[in-house]
Amino acid sequence: MSRLEERIEIANPQHPHCATVLVVDTSGSMAGDKIRQLNDGIAFFVQDVQGDDLARKRVDVSIVAFGSSVRVAHDFSSIDAFAPPSLRADGSTPMGEAILSAIDQIRRRKAEYREKGTDYYRPWIFLITDGQPTDMKPGDELWDRVSREVHDGERNKEFLFFAVGVEPADLELLRRLAPPERPPVRLRRGRFQEMFAWLSRSQQRVSASRVGDSVQLESPTGPDGWAEIPTT
Amino acid sequence: MHVPRVFGASVAGAAHVSSGTECQDRFAIRLGGDGIVIAVADGLGSAPLSALGASEAVDAAVGAGAAMLGHPSAPGPETVAAAMPAFARVRLERRTAEGAWPLKHLGCTLVAIAVRGTSACVAHVGDGAVVALTGAGWVLASPPARAEYANVVDPLTADGWVHALRVSEVVSDVRFIAAFTDGCHHAILRPDGCDGVVPHAGFLDPVAAFAAQTLSDEEGAAELEALLGGAKLGEHSDDDKTLVVAWIGPFASDPPSVHAP
């Protein structure tokens, strides 16, 4: 240790943080294999991120689940303190309110970061759904509000919004909801784990990025990818 | 008349060490007339020639600044500091023209300081920061640029760099001044509870005292290099780190009432 190192005190011993909200469909149609794969995928994601020494100190995760109700299934915590909830499939698909809840979660988390003087990266909202919303439809008030918040949020760099449709999700409807610069993708059958592995690697890349870095994400839609771009 | 102690060090962060990438921070120091010019630059990770950009930027900045200070009718530190980034920018434009590269490939930030006597001024594009010890205590001479996200910055190579340029007020009665890149932010600046930062005396007092007492610039640089490359600073930042310091006075042989903290 240098002589100075023994004498100096670090001013703000904290890491920059990356906040991610998983917005997950737990409606009745997700019952069976899909909800099992979703739960397993989330558990895998948490374990994989925890395996990266830097990411485990920087990634913060929250889960908003929507089915019989919209609820914060897990409030924001560091990935180290994250205990994946066991999600159950039941009810309808209040996707609109769930997205608004996620955006609210992001805004509150940013306010906490600022209050504590914690640096942070641009947060992520990651929507996974197998249906179409039952609490809004194109052109109604909630739809207009949700699509405006999502599109403005992306345009103003408030967050990054990713939408993944699980069969038989209405991808055309998701395309209208998602930001134009980030259209939705369709999950290839049974590829939940690959999707969460991609999400883990992406979070690791973001959390390791430094000022001036351009974070290159792997394409999820390559020949061996977990998703495909819908053409119909 | 005492010659100021001016020295600095740059070390590659753990991320670059593990990837075999060279340190992309650069600094330069020049004495001119009755003054000092210092420039610190941080090459952008996304720019393939950013280390070259940072080298050229600091070299051009201190060269121009020293020439101005060495002129018989040397201007004040605010005029010198304000001019230094423009010279750096022109140098980068010339280099990219020579190499037929896009300007953004040499992307870097720049902190330029001019000191005359005990007055200092900072011209600043991007992150990094400058702090000074004055007769009234520690001051934040130039804060990091305000960007919401941890990996975002406006570099010297951006089209709108002039709008991102900040020139500080002249800081008077300066005894010690330090410039550093963002890899050192967490060590030197602490949140002020109002969405800003302030200099942390717990870090700076020992460094200033060391600078006041060190016997040579070479010894000082070696000690800074060891500090920047040590575990304490590496714990919360794997980024490249640069710290340049100048002890302007008073010195140990001066009357005891004006000694270092």
C-alpha cells in the first residue's frame, strides 16, 4: 500500500447502479409450462448476474406482475438481496396499468439514487406478455396515456423499453405500444432461459460500461437467438 | 522564489488491464512565465483512437497555454484557460484530416487549467473535475459536467462542444490545485445532499500535505501512481484514473502561520 493510500479517505464509496423492472404477464393463459419457465428464467437471471462480481454490486431489480391484479411482486433491491418470488398464473391481462406501475417504479428509484448521490445508468423496462391487454385498447384514454409515456420515455432517454411477445401474443398491438426505435420481438418457443441469459449478459455489459462507452448488445434475433422479429 | 511542485500520474483501470487495453487518460504540465498550465483528458471507450486524441488534446492545450503565459504581456489566467480547449480542438481536427479518420474516433474530454501567481481558472469540456485549496478552504473550481447517466458525456470532439465548454470564475489565493478524471470522482468528491458534489477533505488534505512536503516532482508522481493503482481507489472504480496536483505555496521555509493543513 502506498503511503498516501494509508492516509486518504474515499469520499463516496459507491458503485453506479442499473435499475431494471421486469414487467411480467401472470394472466391465466400463462398457466402451466409458460409460468414455470418464467419462474425458472427469473431465478436463472438472478443467479447469473450474481455470478459477475461487478454486476452483483450494480444491478438493481424489481418485478411488476399483472394478472388478477397489478402488483409489485418484488420492490427494487440489489441483485444480491433479490429473492425471486414464485409467480402464479391467474386472471386477465391489465398490461396498461402494469406498464405505468413500472414507469413509476423507475422514477421513484431514480429519485432515491439522486437523493443518495448514487450514479446510475439509463434504466430498463422489460415487458414479457403472451396476450393482449384487457384494461385498454387502441384509442382509449389508458392506451393513449401508456403509449405516450412509453414513446416519450424512450425519446427523452428516460428509460429503455423492451417488449417480448410469447405465443400467442398480439405482436401487432405490441408494435404500436412499443417505441418505434425498439420494436417488439417474439420469443421462440421454449426459449425463456435463453432470453434471461441474454438479459443477464446485457445487464453485465451495461453495469461494466464507463463514461463514453457505447454498449453493444447481442442481437436476440440471430440464427441461434432466442427471439424473432415478427413479420405478420 | 520557490518553484511550485507540480506532478501527476495516470494508471489504467482494472477493466483495461484485464482486456489488455492501454490507459486512455492523458495529462500534460507546462510551466510558463510566472504561471502553470495543466491539461487532463479522458479518451472515450467507444472511440478507437481516443488515447491518441487525449494525447494530442493535452499537448496542444498546454503548448498554447504556456506560450501565452510566456509572452511579455501575458494575459490573466481566465484568458489563457479559455483559449486552451480551442487549440486542442484544432489539433484534433488537423490530426483526423491527416489520418482521414472521423473526428469522433479521437473522442475525449478535456480539463484545462491556467495558474498565474495564486490565481487559477479552468476551462472544461466533459467530466473530470478541479478542486483548489484557498485561504478560505477547499473549493470546487470546476465540477464534472452534469449528465444524468453514468456512461454519458459530451466530448471535445462533439459538434456542439463550444456549448458544452465551461469556463470557471477565477479562483484567488490558491495554495494547491488538483485536476482529475472521472475514475477518481468517487474518491475525491462527495454528494452535498442537494444533487451536487463538494471536495472531500478526507482525501485531499493528505494529498495536499504530501505535495507541500515532497522533495521532487518525480517522487510525487511515483507516489500518486501507487495511490491511483492501489486497492482503495480500485474498489469502486475499474476506470482509468488520472490525478495532477500543484502545490503553489507556501513552503516549509515560509513563516509557519501559512503552512499546509
